[in-house]
Amino acid sequence: MKTLAIDTSSKVCTVSILDNDDVLINLYNDDEKTHSVKLMSMIDEAFKKTNLNLYDMNLLACCIGPGSFTGVRIGIATIKSFSDVTNIPVVGVSSLEGLAYNVQEQVSESTLVCSIIDAKNNNVYCGLYNFKNDNCNKLSIFAEDINKTISSINHVFKTQNFDNIFFVGDGSVVHKDLLESTFSNTTFANEKDNYQNSISIAKSGMLKYHNGEYGDSSTISPIYLKKSQAERALEEKIEISQMTHDDIELISKNFNEEFDKFWSVDNLKNDFNNPNSSYFIAKLNDEIVGFVGTLKIIDELNIMNIATKVNKRSLGIASKLLSYIIDYSKSIGCKSITLEVNENNLPAIHLYEKFNFKRIGLRKKYYNNTDNAILMTLLV
């Protein structure tokens, strides 16, 4: 299996071609201001030196951030174009996960791998991972100031009973003294492993491919752990409250047109009236723009549905509803949240994975006796 992988998320632009686990070529350029100029010539050089071409590739992998906003977009746009022309499958890999793969051979199953990228002004991007049976398990990914980050690392380290922590990434270099004074049993990556590398993007991408986590060009998009000021301002205007009978009657009037026919009105009303169900609405400027329904079973909360008005999507409404439900589940003593999602609903899958939901199963022909449902869960 031949994989073309690129990483343009940092000051280093890297291009690799792998044949299964064998690295055929690895090129890099460390001038971040020339990624847009150098990337295509580097890819061309890689093909020429390996006597291969784009159509020889079986998989395209690229880093999707976090990192340089412009750099990430350059890499994603290039891979999307290649996929659109060739129909070669695409996989996106987080830069934080790529850093974890840099040190995969140096850690054990009892090690918490902590990838930290410096985001300036005492802020960092952080990803927490653990390798078991060659699988990289994502435990958490977030953007915080270094003090909150340390608190989050400590919580995962203690609650999941790891023996040691392995720090990797330029953020761990910047804050090394603080990390060393806070944690014992720590190891820090060597200098070359602290930079993103397309070889690691390829290795992660191939594993994701074999696990069925791939798609066409529409399946990859940048990871922005910190929202823009405009997005934060908009989300602050979204108000979440418990759904009332008046609300559900209002939603029902134009249900199929406004909410994409995902459920029948009768099913929605029946579920709303279930004594074990809880429904919440999202309002923007006094307009109901979304809702979410849950069902509590002992200490598990099942998300029955989460919907946003068709003309109000991509405004962060579903994210705010999901964040609210996670906090709500904790307040009522739940230990986990589960949900089913259509395997073809890629935006929804990306949303749930952003909140660290894990795929735990597949229900064949669950939707209309045709589409499969992916079963996902989150421990809270």
C-alpha cells in the first residue's frame, strides 16, 4: 500500500511516500513562509526520485492541524485537489497525533503520551494519547493556557493510572521547567521528534484507513481548537433551555422543511412525553434554531436526536447543544453518553469525534433498512 503524506502545519513542510511501513522518501523544508511555493515542487521531486506518480498512490494523508492557519489550509487544499482528480481515499491526521507517532517506538502501554504545541502567550495545544496493540488511543485534545493544561494532564494521569508521562512537541520544550517541577516519572522527546513529520502522518493515516476511517475530499477539514472571536461572540448569543410543550408545537409546524426530515413529528412528540426523556432547545435571537433529546437509562445517557435548522447550520449550534448535554449528564450522575449516527453523516461524525466520542460498534442497516449506524460513546 503506497501512501503520499504531507504536513504543512508548522514551520517545517514535509512530504513522504511510504510503501506500507517502508519509507521510500522523506523531504522537508523549514521555511514556513514558502510552503505555498515549495510544496508542489517537493511532491514532484518525491515522485521523480521514487519513479512513481500520483496514480500509483493508494492513500493520501495530510495533517489537519492545529497549527499554522495558512499552512494547514495549504496542505488540505492540495490533498483535496489530488483526491478530486484521482478518487484516491483521503485521511486527515491531527498534528498532535502525528507528534505522538513520532515517539511510538519509545513508549509502553503504561505511558501517557502528551503532545504539546506552543500557541504563544502561555497558551498551548495539547493532545493526550496512549498506545495499545499499535493503536493510538486519543484520550483528550484541547487548547488552554499552560496552567489549565497541566491540571488536565494530571487528571488523566491519575484517574487512568499511568506509570509515566512522555512529553513531545515544541510546547513541551518551552514549558519544560514547569512540567518537570510538576510531574515525576517524565521523559522528554529528543529535538528531532519535537517537530511534525509527514512519516508519522502516513503511519497514522494507514492505521485509520485499515480501521475504515477514510473518505473522499469532503471528509477532511482543519482542526481549530480555538474558535475565532466572531464564533465565540455568536455562541454567546445562543441560549439553551428545557423544551416545553409550547416549544414542541412550534417546532412541529414546519418540522420536515426546517429540520431535514430526520424524524417524524409523531415520533418526536412520543419521545418528548417519555418520563425518562429530557429535551432542550437552542434559541438565537428568540428563534428556536436547534434541539437535542436524551434518554437516561440507569447511569447512561443516550442522545436520541440532535438537530439544527437547515438554514442555521455551521453556526456552532450543535456544538453548543452537545457541550450542554455533556455538562447535563455529569450533573445527573451519568457515567457515559451514547449515540448512533448514520455512517454517511460525516459532519455529525466529525462533531462527535471533536468532543472525544469513540466508535464502539456498528449496527447494520439501522436507518431505513439501508444505511449502517455507528455506535459511539463518551465517558464523563
